[in-house]
Amino acid sequence: MSALFVVLMSIMIFIIAYITYGAWLAKKWGVDTSRKTPAHELEDGVDYVPASAPVVLGHHFASIAGAGPIVGPIAAAIFGWIPVVLWIIVGTIFVGGVQDFGALFASIRHDGKSIGEVIGVNVGQKGKKLFAIFAWLTLLLVVAAFVNIVANTFVAVPEAATASILFIVLAVGFGYAVYRKGVKIGLASVIGVALLIVCIGLGNMFPLALGKNVWIGILLAYIFVASVTPVWILLQPRDYLNSFLLYAMIAGAVIGLAFARPTMELTGFAGFNVNNIYLFPMLFVIVACGAISGFHSLVGSGTTSKQLDNEGDAKIVGYGGMLIEGVLAVIAIITAAYLTGGRLSELLANGGPINVFSDGIGNFMTSFGVPFDIGKAFVALAISAFALTSLDTATRLARFLFQEFFAVEGKEESGITNRYVATGITVVLGGALALMGWRTIWPIFGSANQLLAAVSLLAIAAWLKNIGRDYKMIMIPMVFMFVVTLTALVLLIQKSIVAANYILVVLPALLLVLALVLIYETYQVMSKPSSGGKIEG
């Protein structure tokens, strides 16, 4: 089958879903463009900073995309490309997109607070504390996995390392120009994108070759700083500028496919049991961010909701952002599916899924005149940039959760709730896990991340019920994700006991217990009559 047909068909389905299902969700949930958002009501210049829809979409998309929608689909290619593509399309529209939109909207109606706070208001303080522990542990895994992936990418493609560092400097200058000197966003964007190209050129001219552990140390220092600085000076402008890289990469891939016209060489369906790995539940866990990700709910309710200028922007940012990520995930599986012979295994062995993706898009781009080396370096740079945005956002979110958990009402940040202390604890523990390597971390990351998504859907359903809104569209995705992830965790614990890998026994077991208690606590609330407008009033 033509790879171009698969991509174009997916894009068309996503556009139709945005226009129809996305609008239906907004109507059912009561999105109100006349309401004032938390970004305006609570503006503080640090975390609550209103921004236009394109800027917030850039931040949100760059944060949620990261390496997940690339690593997951390519790793799931063992089952064949058909089940992977089908789950990406169905999961993105009816599960991942619903969760992302719902989490962002729920947070807006709760003063821009996290999903944990939504649980606290609608389920109870015990549920909030349990969720905070659960989400913080999951974010440690996000930090560990993505630090590893970025460090490996920088070692394999040192040009991307140089350009990424220059991007950070550029982002600070962009933020200062727009938010402190009043430069118009349009003019700043044109100049910023032009300087992005300069950074890429300098990266190719002066590659920075360092060892993996050195990069891990540098990355941990960077995410510490990024977590405690105001969003306008680094996080928001860097994510916004990086989004142009992603859009350019997706456009380059689609144009390249149109010229190259590769076919899907990978087996369409490899079976329900591949090397003792079962399609159910592991397909839905391995694909991870390519169809649904609990991390997205933390981003939407952690940083994005604090920047949304208008409630009406929640649809394009929350639902639209997930659909764009679905397109990226489909392109990712194609970069594996078009390969022949042992090429896929070779690329996976020397650089992992990011190398497969970069090699594939680089090859596609040669069809319209871009040299392979430049195309591959550009893609590796783009992915490392997105992974960095996920890293610094994840660290900030972990800091929020840590502070919320230990905060005492009426008291300012002090001691363990101090932003520097909370960030430092997160960075140190995440860095320790990063030394285990991404292949060790990914299975538990996938399970924890998808279980977090199920818990987030649970929180959204509880809130919608409490305010008397329709929540039926949440229930089937929620039940399905709980069945998938709880089964996967049990299998992971069983496998880790046999392998005597006790870290991968304790963490999944802890997550399993936390999830079961949260389900019970929420069920107690959901079985009671609605409060009839508790939050909306």
C-alpha cells in the first residue's frame, strides 16, 4: 500500500473529527468564550501569563509531542503497521483527544489548577493526595526516559546538540523582546524563525561531541533552571519557536512522501503474539503518546491552562494539538514500515527509534532536493528540541505537584515546598532513574503514562457529573484504558519478578495500588446524585 495514501487518509479523518466531534464535545461541555480565563484573573508574570492561541498551541504541542509519538509507534511496529495505524487514528480521536481537551477545560474551570486539584474538589482530598503521588512518580519516569533519549540523540547527532543550545539562547531573547520590549508577535516570529535557521546552520558547522553521561548532567542542570524561571522568558517562547520546527518537519515528510511514493514493506499484521509479547494489552501501552498520554493531561492542566487567553481556544489547543500529534505518530510508523530487509533492525540497534525516524524522513526529503545528511540532522534536531520541551515542562509540572502535595493553606513557599527544593528533589531522583537506560524505563513509563490517562479521564468524568454535564463520552475510553493498563502492569510485575528486576516490581506495584484506591474513591462519589452545577456557578 502507498505510504502517502495512509498519511493523507489519516489527515483527512483527523480534520473531519476536529470539525465534527471536537465541536460536539465543546457544546456538550459548555465551553463559553465570554468567560474570563485564569490567565487573566490570576496573572502573576511567572506561571499565569495570557498568550494568543498560536503561541499557546505552540507551547502545548511542543510539550506533549516530545519523543513519545515517535518512539512508541516505531517500537510497536513488531505487531505490523495496520494495528498501529488503526489504534493511532481511533485512539487519538476518541480517547487521547477527549482526555486532552477535557483536562484542559476542567483545569480552566478550576483556576488553572492541576488534575490533582480537580480530583480534590470533585472526589476528595484523599484522592487528590493519591493522584499527586501517582502523577509525580510518572513524571519522574518521563524525566528519566526523555533525558536518556535526548542524551542518546546528542551523542549520535552532535549537530543537534549545538543547535539546541543556541535555541535556548534564542528563546530567551525572543521572550524578552515580546514581553518586555513590546515587539509584535508577528515580527518577532519572522525574525525568530530566521534565526532558527541560522542556529541549524551553526549546528552543522560546529557539532558539539560529548559523552552520554556528560549530556545527562547538562540536561539535568538545564531542566532545573527551566523549572524555576518565569514561563515568559524560556518555556513559552522556546516551545512556540520549536513548534515551527515540528510543522516544517511534518510538511517536509508529507512533501517527501508525495515525491518518493514509498510503499509499506513491513508486514501488515504480525499476529497477536510476537516474541511472547501480546498485542493486547501491549500494543496500547507501547504506542503510548501516539494515541493517548496521561502526561498530556498534566501539561494541559499544569502549564497550558495558565496561559489560555480565551476559553474558546481550548478546542484548538487541547483537541487540535492531539490530532496533530496523531499525524506525527502515523508518519513515525511509516518511517519504519517502508524499510526493507534488515535495515529496520540495524537502525534500531544504532540509535533506536529516533534514528529510524530521522533516517526515514531524511530519505523522503532527498526526493525534492534536500541532501540526506542535512535532512537527517534537521529531523534529529527537531526531535531533540521537542523532547527538551517535554523535559522542562515535565520538571515544572512535577514541581507543581510536589508543592501542592506538601502545601499548607495560607502559608507561602518555604522548606520542602520551596520551588528550588521541590525541583531539586525531582531532578535528582529523575536523573538517578535515567542512568538505567531508556529501554529499561520505557515499559514501565508506557504503563504508568497510560494508567495516568485513565485516572485523568476518571477525574474529568467526576467533574462533569458533579456539574450536571454529559460525561458518557468519557466512560468507554476510561474503562478501556483501565483494563489495558492494569493488565499490562500485572504482566510487567510478573516478568520483572522472574528477571529479578526489583525496581520494576516495586514501582509498578505501587502504581497499581494507587490506581485501585483512586478508582474506589471516585466510584464512591460517582454513585451519588449530581450536585447540579457545583463548579460552573
